[in-house]
Amino acid sequence: MKVYYLLGIIPFLAILIGTGFVNRVEPYVFGLPFLLFWFFFWTIMSSAIMGIIFKLDPINKQEEETE
């Protein structure tokens, strides 16, 4: 299985399965309840991971060579 497929699954699992483990109000992180911070953090991390996937995908490398 390609590495970028595995990277694409990480945010999905973190939000779907991780929510059950972090479902609490305390502690507060940056003034947010922990669960809200968890969602915010993984939204940002999803964008970063998608950027990494974009760089690793060989189809995108072919498009850069033709330009």
C-alpha cells in the first residue's frame, strides 16, 4: 500500500476514533475545551497531511516536469 494512502487515513481515524478517547471538557487548551481543541488541531493537521500527500503523489511530479 502506498504511503500517501496511509497518510490520508490518519486524519479520518483521529477524528472518528480519537473523539471517543478525548471526549472531555478538562483540560482547557488555549481557552478551548479539549474536544474542541482536538477538532481544531486535526483540521489544521489534515491540511498539512494533504500537502505532504500532494508532494509525494507521482502524478503531481509528472505535471511539474511538463511545465
